[in-house]
Amino acid sequence: MAKVFIYPATSLILSDLVARFGHTPLSAAIQIRERIQTPGLDSPPLQITPEEPKKGLKYAAVEVPSGVRGRMSLYGPMIEEAEAAIIINDADYAFGCMGCARTNELIKFLVRSSDIPVLDLNYPKNEEEGEEFVAAIHAFLKRLEESR
Amino acid sequence: MTEYKPLYVGTVTKYVFVESPEMTPGDLAIRAYEISQGVMIKETCFGLQITGKEEDVNAVIGVLRELDPTHIFVKDRGFPPGDPRRCRANLGGARPGYYGHEFEISLIRNVSRGLDSLASRDPEKVPNPPSPESGVALDIRKLKKIIESMEG
């Protein structure tokens, strides 16, 4: 069972398919859950504390806005932990404020710079593309299993 | 700053989405209540949210998936259901994250079709998925026509 980083990290389709084919999806929910279930000082809404941008310094320089570094403290450890990644490139809904947009760019950059297999996809817009989309993810995860 | 005392520590919450011609979220909820052993179930318009110990939640989801394997989809959720930081009852408007689900659910019938056809697919056939490289760029002559039509 490999740990597979998914982008968008909140994707229902990727999260389901990776788990369905017997692997562990690394999604944003796991990191958020870890923070909101840890006692400490109240820091709404996501329990992101001033410590997170400091942890994010591992992935982005100090002059990078704290919003990017705070987000990277969630995603960075998952990218390090990942054994493979699946990226959907036309996920327009992942667009947000400048912090989100820059973090998304940095996530993709870090994934591509790390030495892990990456599957690049777009969303399936019709049933024929859906068949190829699912088959590609299935084949990618199967190869991953065989190479372990 | 005030002290933060988390709720539902040690639990997981998972979304169960159903997008099926043969099953409604209501049908799914009835079946889930029948087999729920100590897990908390919240009905939603798209399916369910199930909260509890990880092994209990996975056991319930495993049974639910069997009802319609290619039309039931599952993902993790960070917050428990009804959390005032995320619940739309407290915030107004759609719940943060809803738009992503709404977008993906609009495409999920294509994924269901892919899952349906996976078993009968020739294993030697190389997949040709939609990818950034496969996109067709806008033809320059077409772009020129669009510009001219706007200027006119």
C-alpha cells in the first residue's frame, strides 16, 4: 500500500480512486483533522497557529507571505512522505486568494522536483475520457505496486 | 487567547457521496442506520457523513460501497459534522469546500462509466487519459476571427 499525494488535495475523485485501488491518499483532510483534534490555544478557523508559518520555512523563503508558508506546513510534510503523486491540472476550483494560488504553484513544483512517479491528468469531460481516466489511474497504481 | 478543547478526539469523519440512477441518499441513509454500530451518521443532500472510530467507519463504508460500487464515492473530512467553524448553519451561504464537491459531482458520472468498463477492458490496451498535453490549442485563425468579430 503506497502513499499517494493527490492534487487538488481536497479532490473527491482522486481520494476515492486511490483508496479504492488499495492505496493511501494523502489529502488535506488528514492534516486538518490532526490540527483540529489537538488541544492547545484557540486559533480559528483551522487551528493554524503562528508556529505553522515557521514550519513552512522549510519549503519557502522567509520573504514569502506567511499565508503560503502556513499552507505549506500542511502540504509539505505530505509531499515528503509521498511515494507517488497524481495531479489534475485543470482544477479551476482550487483557485483562491493569492496565498492559495502561489501555494498551488509551489506544491506542483515540489512534487515535480522530488524523485517520485507523477501522473498528470485533466478532468474527464465525457464518458470516453472517463474510461481512459480511470484506466490510467488504475494502471499507474498497479505499476507502483509492482515496483515496490 | 482562550483554551481550545477539541471535540470527537480520536475519531475520523468520512463523506459518502452517492450519484446513482438506482439509489438515493435516503436509501443509503436507511441502510447505514441499519448497520451503524456506534458511529454517528449525518444525512446530507448528496449522501452521508459518518463519524466514529476509524475501523468502525471503514466497516460501515465497506458494506455501503457494496450496494452500488461504481456510484458510491468516499473521501475523508477534516472537521466533524456540525462544527460551527464549517457548518453553513452558522456561516451562511454554502459550506467552504462545497463548490469543489459540486464541480466534481458534475463529472463523476464519467468516472462511474470508467469504473464500470474497467473489468471488461483489455489489460494490454495503453490508457490515453485527458492530460495537459492532449489539449488542443486555439487555432490562430480562429482567434483572429474572434477578435475581428468583437471589433466589428
